[in-house]
Amino acid sequence: MPQRLRVLDTGLASARWNIAVTAALLDGADAGGPILRFHRYEPSVLLGHLQDAADVADLDVCRSQGIVIARRVTGGGAVFMTPRMLAWEVVAPRASFAGSLDAVAERLCCGIAAGL
């Protein structure tokens, strides 16, 4: 029987707090079952795990506008976030979902879109 996703809405918070929550959820991913988390960010640039901030963001503009730069625990490219954007993530052991990664991603994304 498939596990149900637990839904967690942590609301609007700083980039560093949101990233810390993601890291904590990843650390405990095997313990409590899959989690779907919704969250929002204060103005920030989120860097991928290996990106150099100076290569992807205008650091002077970020400083002058109070835009925080933070590094995600995951890969990918830089993303500019504002409070008007809803972010979401699924944290679960890969074994929680049968099928190819593409099939799992499609099933999750379709379910989340339908729920929204």
C-alpha cells in the first residue's frame, strides 16, 4: 500500500531558515514517511549547491536591496524568490515511490497541481 504524503506548510520565512528546514527534513527522511512541504521566502537568491554567487547574481544590487543570498543543499541553478512565490518540495526516501524517476515526478506534480 502506498504511503500517504504528510503536508506541512511552514509559511513565509527567511531563506536560511527554509534551507535549514529542508536539510532537517532530509536528515530524517527515513523516519516519518514522505512529506510535502509548502513554503515561501523573503526576497532572496537561492544558489545551487556548487554555484559561485558572483557568477550568477549581482552582489551589489542584492546588498543594496536587502536580498539575501543563500545556498541550497541541492543542485540546480540559481533562483530568485519573493514572498509572492509558493515553493514546494517532496522529501521522501526514493524507495517510497515505485517506477522511474520521470514517472514518479509526473505522478507527484500532477497530484500537487490537482490539489492546488
